[in-house]
Amino acid sequence: MNMPERYFDLSDDLHVAGRWHLSAPDVDENGREIDPWQFKDGVAVELEAMPVLSMVRPGRALDFSMTGLTVPLVHGRVVSLFERLGIAQDVQFIPVRVEGFAEPYFLLNALRVIRCIDDARCEEVLYWRPEDNRPDKSGQYRNVRGLKVDPTKVGAVSVFRPWGWTVVLIVTEQVKLAMESEGITGARFREA
């Protein structure tokens, strides 16, 4: 009997000493505003110019980090790794300019949003209710703590965001192990 795939919440390791913290991708190299929320929709993004990220707190550059609003930023090493793993089709890598750095960095835009949260196994799930006076959000997730993925609902996708809680980026165990083996800095994994 095949074991179900294991999934991990890929987040920013905030405990790396002296690490950098970067702004949200909200402006391009021509000074035009960019909507940073569009990177959570699970669709390819077309931009007129390269996004520019500024330092919120200067420090050690990482291979993986979350910019403001939890948009993943990756070094070119991560792009190469995903290509070798054959999973580059699950994501869009958008070149960015990080102020003060010449090395290649990219926004990682997950191209899939999957309805896969296993409410019963999560530590806590809260929904927006009518009495919250947000009719636009009624019935949607308000908070998810201890997120758990139902593997039967995912399919053959290696990188995605869970529907209703797109502040999270989920990867398969294969991706986790490859990033760890490659020595990718800044990544933290928690089983989902």
C-alpha cells in the first residue's frame, strides 16, 4: 500500500542571525505601484517592469525568504533546483531587483491554489461569520492554526497555496528534502 504524500508549510526562518528583511513587491523599477496580493491568486502574473525590493532591515542575504505580505523570494539556486526536480511548471519565477544586490533573485509565484485544508485535523479553524460585519468574507477562513493538508485532494502538484488560506506556501516532502540537501538558506518547514 502506498503511503500518502507528506506536505510541508514552507516559511521564512526568522531565527537566522543577522538576516535581511525585505519590503513587499509593491513598486516596479519605473516607480509604478504593483499589487502584491496578486501573487497569492495561483495564476501567472504579467508585469510591465521588474519589481524592486528594498531593505526593511539590512542583513545577511538568504536563498529563501518571505518579503512583506508573505511573497516568497528565492535566489537563482532555488530556480535551478526546481528545474532539476522537474517542478518548475508549478511556479512562475519573476525576476526582481533587490536594492544593493547584483545576484539573481526571483519572486516565487505558486501557480496553483488547491482546496485541500483538512479542517478536522487542524489545531483551530475560524470562519468569518455574518455577525463579523464582513459579508464579503462570510464563510471564508478567518484563521487557520496548525494547518493540515488532506493529501487525497492535492493530486500531482509539488508547490501550491491552500484555497482560503493563501498566506501559506505548501511543498511536498520531495521539495523539502531537496532544498535541505542543497543547503538552501532561510527555509523553515513544518509538516502540514
